[in-house]
Amino acid sequence: MEQSRVQFRHSIVVRFSGDSGDGMQLAGNIFSNVSAGVGDQISTFPDYPAEVRAPQGSLNGVSGFQVHIGHGVHTPGDECDVLVAMNPAALKQHSRFLHRGGVAIVDIDTFRPADLAKAEYTTDDPYTEIGLKAQVVEVPMTSMVKAALEGTGMDLKSVLKCRNMFALGLVCWLFNMPLESAIHFLKNKFANKPAVFEANERVVRGGYDYGHNIHATVSTYRIETDDVRPGTYTDVSGNTATAWGLIMASEKSGLPLFLGSYPITPATDILHELAKRRDLGVKACQMEDEIGGICAAIGASFSGALAVTSTSGPGLSLKSEAMGLAVMAELPLVVIDVQRGGPSTGLPTKTEQTDLQQALYGRSGECPLVVMAALSPTDCFSSAFEAARIAVEHMTPVILLTDAFIANGSSAWRIPDDDEYPVIRPNRVPQDKVSTWHAYDRDERGVRYWAVPSTPGLQHRVGGLEKDYSTGALSNNPENHEQMVRARAAKIERVADDIAPLEVGGDVNADTIVVGWGGTYGHINTAVEQLCAAGTPVAMAQFRHIFPLPRNTREVLSRYKRVIVAELNSGQMARYLLSLMPELPVRQLNKIQGQPFLVQELTEGITGIINREQQ
């Protein structure tokens, strides 16, 4: 048989798709780890169904995992070069993501008439019926896996669970990836289940050998990687990076880390990850509900811990009263909100940016706190660290917004050296002030001093009732209340002196700037790069710090004739910016479909706005 050619590519996009129980997320994650290990940049997009477990083989039960590997990678890609479809439903649902001329690898054993009927095909030619324009590679995966595991004593259900590893081995062959790296990952994952590891190892080798022996496609691919900074690299999801960033903040502040949380999609993995880290002194408590989670964290903060609570949009609503208590008590607290589609239970496994207004304004009274947003899966580490630093050094709650896209997605991440992050300095009561200290005494920044209970000479009470500005005693005095309201607001406003200025990318001299916030960074950055390369000059700015805004925000945005705000909601950031700077020439580019932007959507939308206004 003719040998496959090797094509060299700057990047490639692969999408694994199958039933929820087919292990597509695991196969995709292992492939991502292998790619990160050889020096590729990666960006992933796990696409879960909202149903707990739809009927096997049905359209509603399809689960997908898309990964973009190579260099210059900022997004999971608009379309995939290779689609792995484990059944007809997966092919039907996800063929729209496969670009014309790509490769579709299907488990032909699952394309029986009954399987086609479950996926609502009306003919016996599924490829023509869905208009598939791709090279189709029909692989008898189920048969091959059964043959590979014959004689192992495994039951049929367990055997079929290994099909994802056959697909993984075949894809590793297709992209010239080191199979031993995938096997090493499996060995660690199933360290306590040697029989399961041996079965999966046998199957993943079988998939690799199958591709090698029959030269399953016309070409194999090799990714041309950049020279990378020396260090240890791993594939990390946003939720895991968030947990690790909090652990780093605990180390750098000398404070024990406490998480009070309640499971909620898509934030639960933060609780899971921190619960593993008792060896680092982390205390992770699953409370009875969202309110219990934040109240436990506030109690931990009062006692001197680095306190965190994690949730998604509905849980943020439930935590609002307790956040008011933390603002009134002026205690450090990190509130992580992994945004999802809403309202209510809405689209629990899909992504949106619809909690911004709730984060900014969703509390009673004059209740300011810091609001931040992480930019990417790996930036979740730095943003979590930064949120903890600001909370502890400025004695305030901080809401850190991530979203399902970057929380579940992953990127290649270099494990940082210890000296890359600064020491966090809790605002303790100075020794020379102990004898005259009151509970709400402030430093020159207006930040309240933090006194840990049981410290000699620092006995005090804090709570939800208003305090006297001078003594800290309860007060109903009208003038004192206004003074305290303004003092709390001024403290938050001064945080702007302690954050990085807004940076501009792309063509800084363009007439148009595209503005985003949080997890849309990769898509906007890629769209701006493509537009500039095509001769349409565009600048970009991405907000990580939202309240307060960086000091130079007005100066930066006022340079441009049009400010296009792109966000996954109906315009919450656009309205916020206009409320502060009504003179800005704001234009909106919005998507509210539970899916991240496509780069093509952004390039076409930005070009359309510019062209309409230049006519």
C-alpha cells in the first residue's frame, strides 16, 4: 500500500465526538496533554450536552471535545481538520464543524440501520444525506477493540468503554504524536487499577498500529512548533488553574486557604481540586447550600484565613446578602463565579458572560467590591492569585468572573518559578498601634487593619450593622453612615492605583478598537490579528480589571473613532462603559447562544460595522 505523505502544518484542529459515555473528554484531554508535552500551544473546547444522560445514540446525547494544537494558537478553532465520530448521531451533530476537505474518522461498526434510525437519518447513505464534503475513513473500531481484548475476561460493557482509546491511538498516529506519552498518562490515571490500565494500553497501541499498518489517510501531519521557554509544561483547565492560583496565593501570603462551597456546574471542579490538597494545608468544605458556603468562608476570613467561595450565576444570586456582610465588615474574600447560560438553570453546561451586571450591582445598599475577569484557561491561575492579593491587601471581597468556556477548556501552561509571583502582605495591625487600635482604623490608603481573633490587645467585634468611623462601635448616626459609605467606596476606588494599566494590541494607530473582557480574549485577539494581516487596521483591548477600571481607560478608549465592544451577552460591558464615559463612540457586537464566538463571526462583524460607517 502507498505510504502516507507527511504534511507540515503550523496548527491543526481535532474534534472528538460521541455519546456522553464514550469517553470523548478523556481522549481529548490525553491528546491535549501529549501535545502540550511536545511543546505545542493548545486551546480546547469541551462541548457537553445539557442532559444528564440522553438515550444512547440519540442526537441530544452527543458530547464533543475540540482541541487546536500548534503555534499562534489562541482559540479552539472555528472548524476542525479532523472529526472523530463514534456513531451516526455524533457525525450528524458535529459534521458542521468539519471544514470542507477535512477528514472524518467514523466507527463504521455503529452505522447499522438501527443506529442510523436513532440518529434520525432517513436514508442508508448518511454522508450524502448530511452533505459531507470530506475524506471519510471508515474504521471498525468496535470490532478491533473486541478483538484486542479477547481473552481478558472483561465484560462487553467494559470492553466498549475502551473504544475511545482506539480512537486516541489512531489520532496520535495521524499527527505523529509520541504514543508513550499517552500511555504514561493512562498509567498514572489508572495507577490503582492495573487491569484497566493494561486493557487501555493494549487498545491505544492497537489504534496507533492500525493507522500505521493500513495508512488510514492520504497524509499524516506534523506540527511545526515554536521554540518554547524552558520549563515544565502541562495541559491545565481553567478550573484547575484557578485552584492552583489560590494555593500559590496561600503560600505567598502565609495564610491557610479555606474554601466554603457547594457543587454547581460548571464550577464544581474547583472544589474537587482543592479537596485533594490537604497535603498543602487546604481546607475545602462542601456546605449544605450556597449561602452556607459563603458564610463559612466569611467566618474563616474573620479568623485569619485566605477565604474563598466558588459558584456559578444562580449561586452568586444566593450569595448576594452575605457579600454585603463581607463588604460591611471589610473582610477579605474571593468569590469565584464560573458563568454559564441562564437565567435560572438555563444552559448549565454552556458558556455566557451574562453575570457582569450582577457582579457589579447585585447587592443591597451602597455595596462596592472589586470585580475581575480571567482571560484564558492559563490566566485563571494569575487572575486567581491577583484576586486573592487584592482581597488580602485591600481588605475587600473580590468577585473573579470566569466562564464555562475557559473553565472547562485548557491550554498548555508552564509551571511558574516561585519568584515569578510577589509576596502577598496582609494588612495586619502594626505593633505600634495595638494599644490605641479600634476595629475600623485605616491606613493611609483607607484600608482597614486586619486583626485576627485571640491576638492579645486586639479584641473586637465586626458585623453587618453600621459602625462608628472613629471607634468601631455600632452607630445609627446619619452623618457617620454617609462617611462610612464614602470611606468604603474610596477604598475600592484606590485599588485602581494597584493594578496594571490597560494595554492596547493590534494596530494601535487604527481608527477602530475592539474591546472585550474575560474569556473572549483568544477569539478577539485572533480576529484582530487576521484583520490587520488582511489590511484592515484594528486595535484591541481586553479588560481583566473591571471594577475599578484601570486608570488609563478613558485616555486609551477616547483615542478611537469607534469602540466595538464584543461580548457574550446583550451588551452589559458596553452599557457599563457608557455609564462611566457617555462620550465614547461605543458599538456592540453580541452573541447569546451558549457558545463562544467564532473568529469568523468576529471578523465579519467588525468589518461590517466599519464598512457601514465608512459608506
